[in-house]
Amino acid sequence: MQQLVIIGGGIHGSALAMRLAEQGFRDLVILDSTPPLARWLKTTPCLVGDMLRSPWDANIDPRDDIPEALRASTADLAGFNRHVVDLRDKYRLNSLWMRGTVKKIAPRFNSAGFVVETENQRLRAEQVVIACGLGNPHMPFDAKDDRIRHADSCNFDDIRKGSEVAIIGGSITGLTIATELARRGAVPTVLHRGEIHTSQLEVAPEWRPIPGAERFQYFLKQTAGKRSQLLHQCRQFGTVTNHVLDKAKSAGVTIKTNTPVLSWKKQRGKIVLFGSSDNKIGAFDYVLCATGYKGGISLVPCLSRIQPRIDLVDDLPVLTRQLESSVTGLYFLGRLAELGLGPLGRNIIGAKVGSKIISKAILDAQ
């Protein structure tokens, strides 16, 4: 029986495993379909761009022994990724990893702890941490053509020079992908439902989950229902940095604002997109949807058995100060920890602070 199973080997799950390993605690398993940080390293260059947007404390080193470049007001993603690879190897996270996709988490019968089932194995654990991503990729419409795909896949190697590509969503992800496709010789058009607004930060620094951050301290004093409202109010969803927007324009990317995409059809081998009142937007060879994610516990199938026992507000778990849910021994990190960590729970600083909180709770419980 393991003391701890961490579900998800991304930036949040890996940060927790590193912090525990630093304290000599290795009675844990990281469960994921890919090795620790593999998906992060593969997808962030196309989903995030070349710079970290909110670079405060841009590290997950338990000792805070970080390169000077990552202490700057802006930090480049490549430097951060080299940093996390060094940490992954230093703390031998691959030796803690077990390949698997979690199918079910259930409380043990007549005993404390949990049973965690994957497609080919069953684990028993005293404690479980859910650290699995932003949610399910959101598609704006049903797509039954493999040339229409979500940007989350970062799958556009088959897009050839000269291909006309629609990118739905003028987010940082959408503009970053469009810039890369233009560099490869494709012809990208970004379609954004409203105006594109620029902001260096998606969330103000006063929301950092640290002592002294004024808005975060206010957040902690609120009920779970009020916290959920604040989460929606404080994030500047859809804003982009001037750096990303300028790069896209310099690459020759066509950007169409106030152009919502509502439907599509196939005509003469092309994908034809339509807006309101069946207004034809254009015909394309490929469509990439940079349209975000749907998050929440109801979209995590492995939790269906245990979900009725978890106190929820707006599909997010209500958490203690230790990020523990109403089910004893079940903790959350990342997007699903935002009622405990605030709007930056999903960000790098959320991984750093959240892993520190949970590691202390795990070690104190020994």
C-alpha cells in the first residue's frame, strides 16, 4: 500500500513530488499516461508562447535555488523548461512514475484510504492528490473531420506550406500557433469573437496565494460561493500580451475580430465556416480551435464514484486551508484547487504554493 498517489505528472503533480522527495519522502506514485513533465514540455511552446506571462516566482524548486534569469520581471519559457528538467532529474521523478490512465477512485471498504484503478492495475493509497490539468478541451461545435482539432493537441505537423488555416480564438495560444504556422509557410487566419485586448498580466499580482497579497487575503475571508464569483471576475480571460500580438502581426497573420464561428460544412474538399445568420466567413484546409477548456469535477470521470461525498460549489471542490476536500485524505492541486488558492491556483505559482501546503499536510500525517 502506498501512502500517497499523485494523479497527474504535470507541473503541479511534479512540484509536489519534488517537494516531498526533498524531505526524503518517496512513498508515493505519480500516475500518468506519460512520464513526469513530458506533456508540459511538449505542449507549452505552442500553448504558452516563448515567454511566461505571469513570471512571479517562476520556479518549482523546493529550495528556491533558481537561475538568476528566472528572477526577472519576465522569464522565457525555454529557460523555465530547462530548469524543471534539471529538477525532474535531480529528484529522480521518473523512478516514482507509473504509467497508467486512472479509471476509478473509490474509498476503501471498511477502511481508511482509497483504491485507485487504472486500465491494468489496482493501487491502494492512504492519500490521493488530484493534479490533472485544466479540464477537457472545449470545441465550439461538433467536429467529425480530423482536419478540425483542438489546439490542445499541438498537432499540426501535417499542415503543409500554403495551407489555409483558420484558428478560432485570438488568445495567446491562438496567436502563438498562428505565428508558428506563418513561419512554416502556411496561411493562417485568426478568428476572434470579439475585440482582442492586450494586458501584460492575466491576473493582478495582488491575487498571488502568498501572505501579504491583499486581494488573496480578502479572497480567503469569503464563503466558497463568493470565492467562485471572484474567480470569474478577476481573470482577464482572452487578453494577450503586446509581445505575442506584435509577433503575430509581424509574421503576416490575418486577424479578424468580432467574428464568431457558429457552424461549418464541407464543400469541395474545404472546411467552410459560418457565423451568425449563416454568414460565410471563409473556406479553409484546416481549423484549429484555441477555445480553452471546460473544467470541473463532473468532467473528471475517475471521480464519479466518490464525487457525491465531495462538497462542491460550481463544480469545484470546497477545500480546507490544507487543500483537502470534504473526503479525508483527498487533496487537489491546479485548476480544481482554485477555491483554495484563488485564480492563480492553475499557474506556476499555484503549483509552488500548493505543493508546499500539501507536502506539509502529508508529512504531518505520518
